[in-house]
Amino acid sequence: MEKPVLIFGAGSIGKNAKQIFETNEVIVYGFLDDDDSLTDTEVDGVNVLGATDAESMLSIIGPECEAFVAVDENEIRKTIINDLIKKNKVMPVNAIHSNAIIAESSSVGHGNFINAQVILGANSVIGHHCILHLKAAIDEGVTIGNFVQIGMGCNINAGVIIKDEVFIGAGVTIVAGVKIEKGARIGAGSVVISHVKENAVLFGNPASEVK
């Protein structure tokens, strides 16, 4: 990446993304964050330049710098990303840790956060704007949609299909071939052994729906 990057969100994901970019020898131009108390301060040695809608900063995205959206709340992330696409005609870049293991035959979209020791197996497909936390293991032939969050230490076994906007907590295991429909949420430590319907909330071993 030749241009510097502007990071939207100075929280945990933003700080980790900053480290990833710097490890990959990408200059971090600054943070944008909607917490007014952070404006004109430094976070991990990088200036917070204003809110996420600061016009003076948005105007340089594309011509002068790239963008990465590090907000973990999906609705806010979608709003920021849609504005970048419509107004700036750009797609956010990926933040991929140098210690992640990504198979050559896998496919990764745009705007994804892939942390250290993540494994993407052969022929796996990751959509756009997903968050894969530390040590998440994605086996062969897994398909992951857009705006999916996968927690630390998850094991997603071969052939699993995860639709858009699914949230998977830390330490979850999903057995081979399971399909998880859009918007489902799976609690930390759960073991998923069967189909998960749209917007369902599951927890436990084996995971069952929380009514």
C-alpha cells in the first residue's frame, strides 16, 4: 500500500489495526473518532483528527490516503462505509496481520480486519468488512459473508457457510457443513452442531436457541 491510511475508530480494533498497518510499513495518517474528548489528543502515538464525519479529513480519502473502518458496531460501520463508497468512491482497505496464515486459494474481500494467528484454509471465502479476532481458525472451503464478526479462538470447520452480519463470540466451535443464516448471534464458548436460522440467538454446548 503506497498511500497512508486514516483509521475510523480509536478503540480496541482501531489500536490493533494501527499496529497491523505499522508492522506492514503503512503510515497511519491519524484516527477519526466520535468521542469528542479524544479530538486533538493522541492514541498510541497517533493523532485523533476529529469525528468520523469531519469533512476536512474525508476530503483527502482517495486522492491522498486510504481508509479503514475500525468500528465494531455493525450499523455504525455500515453507515460510515456506505458514505465512503458513495461520496468518496473508495472501498476501505484490509488490515491483515503479518502473522495471519492465509491460503493462496482463499479469497478475501475489502475492509476486513484479520488479526494475528488467524488461519484461512484453502478455498475459504471472506466477504467485505468482517472482523476476525486473534487465533480464529477458518477451515477449508468455509464461506463467510459481509459484516461478520468472529471472536478470538473460534474454530470454524470445513464447509461451514456464514451469512451476512453474523456475530460469533470467542471460543465458539462450529462443526463441519453447518449453515448460519443472516444476523444470527452465537454466545462465547458455544458448540454449534446444526443449522442456525436467521436472527437466532444461540448459546451452549451443544448450542441451542435462547428464547
